[in-house]
Amino acid sequence: MKDYEVTYYTIDQVRSEKLWDQLSYFDLILIIGGITVPGKYVGGEPMSYNELKKISEICRKKRRLLAGPFSSFQARKGGTKATNYQIDVDCVLGSDITTDLYNYLFDSQKNFNDWEILRSASVLGAWIIKQHPRYPNIICEIELSRGCERKSHCSFCVEPIFYPKLTSRPVKDVVDEITELYKNGCRAFRFGRSANVLAYYFDIDGKPCPEVYEDLYQTIWQRCPKIDVLHHDNANPAFITTHEKECIRILETMVKWNTPGDVLSFGVESFDLKVVKMNNIMNSPQQVLRAIEIVNQIGRMRVDGVPKLLPGVNLLYGLIGETEQTYKENFKWLKLILDRDLLLRRINIRQVIIEPGTPLYRFSQMKKLKLNREIFRSYKEKIRREIDLPMIQKVFPVGCILRNVYPEYKEGKITFARQLGSYPVLTGVAGELADVSDVVVLDHGPRSITAVKYPMNLNVASFEELIHVPTIGERRAKKIILARPFRSFEEVAQVLDNDQECLQVLRKIGAVVS
């Protein structure tokens, strides 16, 4: 070992605490940054290219190592072309950061995807999570595999550039990493960093392996019995329909061992068959619909009113062959999903980043790709209004309970909060929310919900909390406050003139008078 004393900073810490100059005190700086997928972030803002240059300049007399997407290209936002560039650093690490860092530090020549090095690093380095500014309210993303099981890839995908073939980590290594993180205080985990979480061990026998999942989850819970969150990320709908029998078994195992609010993110990208074919996207609309049906059948059981596992849909715009008909097709299939009473946890609408090394990038060099931003904006609003809103009302009905919600930021008298997990729903909590709390759902927006702390005690609830309860309003909120304290729910009924609609809502959200 090199016997370094290691300090970990997030870029948000460096910004907010103005730690820029302090970085120059270190002998070696490892910078991990950049994005491959565009998005808006509530919990933090990714490092910008200008911030990367600033760090490089401040630490110019030290050893500077660069890793992450920034080591390959600069991607600003969706709907733009990523660019190659040169940055003044001493070493650029490849996609296998752990092995490349080992080779750099020990002047070694270990091979790509050396799982033993990753296992050692993940176990020996688990303590570092205690330096995260949000510790212990953190979620650790666990890598199951690298690469995609497909032999050819989507036009926009960088996965084959970073990881040319599917390779799965040994189950023991995954369990050992989670166990060590658990010992160091982590209670929330997410199986991410995989192109398809259902293809774990597919590279071993060329078929899905349900037995591996049973062994994985059972061992994790045996060693880590007080996990609060165990969630997942990407899944391939065509993989589910092609290997339906095996995938149903895997999904049943997931639902047995996961925690509520889990999401399988489907890379649908487009329901337009022309776009699907021209961009080599694997999923047909019929396959997507069938995969959504399967996950709903297995995962929509509820705990505290929240489904255990639902699919999410990613839609990507700015692809080859896209026309106005693409928007109509996407909306048509989303509407069909809604009308069939199938649940989607969320619909992610993005503009593609055209990244170097992809077929889409090469195509853009020959022929200009043009996104009609007016149509994009119009259909995005239409989907939010006509699909997202009724969908979120079904997924999180009034009265369902979200456990362990963490405050993120405050606007006026509303605290915006989220759970730890996969794509947690943004929750506007009426009244004060200073720490982690359980909340109950009151109302809905297209991409968020309104809630109050659970249980809601009518004897102490604030005016702000009361007015957000459907059917209460300002007049009834004042009457409730003036009539307190209540000794029974019957007294509340009298103050509300026995309005059954109002009383039904209060019962639905579990309001109490104790």
C-alpha cells in the first residue's frame, strides 16, 4: 500500500465551502467528473468544464489524475454535441478507474476488469463514505456488471466504448462490498451502473440466471438485516420478453427482497418504429408494452400504499429519422399504457447528447441532426399534463405513506424533500421539516407530490399543513385551530359540520387527535 492519507470532497462541498485553494495542499488529486446522460439534479450539480480547468490550474504543481466522462469528452447538456478536448493533467484514467489507478500508483500492468482489484478497493475503501457531507443519509450504488449483453448497440450509446463486452462481477465480491459499506453505516443500496440489471451473469452461460439473484439477495439480507433501501436501475424490456420465463423468476426474487418504491428504468427511447430501426434500438413498442405488463403483474403490490417495483420509461429525442410523427407515436403508446391501467413510476424525457465514438456522432458528421425544439417542448408539456399527472395520482394515491423522507431545500413555507432510492419522487412538504420524517400524500403535480408529516395530529398541525389537506381550505383550517384541543374524532366531525367528504379525506390520510 502507498500509505496515503485520503480526503474526499464532493464538488458541491468545494463550491459551498470555498475549498478551491485548499486543494493545492494535497500531493495527489484524483478528479472524477463529467456526464453521459443529461438531467436536472436536486441533490447536487455535476462539475462543469470550467470548474475542472480551475482545479487543474490550482493544482498545477501537484500530481493530477482525471477520470470519469471528462476523461473522454465534454458534454454540456441534452440536445448538443459533446466535444473532445485536452486538459492539463498528469494522467488520464480509462473506464476501469480502479485498475488504472492501481497501475498508476504501483507501476503495474493489471488487465482491464480485474475484479480482484475492485473487490480489494471496495472493501478497503468503504470507510470513505463517512467523509460524505450527507453521511449517514446516503445511498451507495453497487456495480453488478459492465457492458451490454447486446452484440450491436444503439446509435447513441457509449457503453460499448467504455466497456466493449458484458462482464459480471462475482456474487461474493458484490456481497462483500455491501457488507463492508453496511458496517460503515450505509443502509441504502442501489444496483446501478449496469446496462441491464436482469442480465447479471448472462455472460457466463448465455442465458438469464435466476438462481444467482436468489443467492445474491438472500446472502445480502443475512449479513445486513437492517437495510432500509434496496433498489435497482436499468433493465431492457426486450430482454424480458425474449427470456420471459427466466426474467419472471428474477423479477419475483427482486420483489421478494427489495424495498418499496423501486424502479426498473426501461431504455425505450422511442415508440416510433422508424426511429427504432434507424438507431438500432432493440425494443419494439409491443415488446415494451408486454414488459410493462409483466413488471406490473409482479411488482405493483403495495407497502404503505407504495408499489414495490414499477417500470420507468426513458424517451430520447434528437435521434436519426425523427419526425413530428415520432412525437405522436410516443404519446399514443403512453396513452395506451395509461388507459390499460398499467403503472409507470416515471417518464424521463430527454434530448440526446451526441457523444464521440458513437454511430450517432459519425452520422452527425455527415448529416445534420435537427431537433424541433418547439414540438419537443409542446409534446413534453402534453405528456406531463395528460399522462404524468393521472399516472402519479395512481402510483401515489392520497393517503399513501412515504417513509424516511429527507429535506433537500426550502421555497417559502414548503420544504422539498426526497427519499433515498431510485428516482425518488420530489415531495413538497407543507409546514416545517427539519429532519428525516415519514410523510403522507395529500395532492399531486405532474412530477411531484404534496405531503405533510405522518401521522398528522389535528391538535398540533400548523395552519400551513391544514390548508394543504384536500377539502379543508383556510376557513376550515381556522375553525380546527380555534376548536382545539380535540379529545376524539367525533369532536372534529362536529366542528366540520359532519362533512363526510372532508372526514373521509382525514381518515384516508390517517389524521389523529392524540
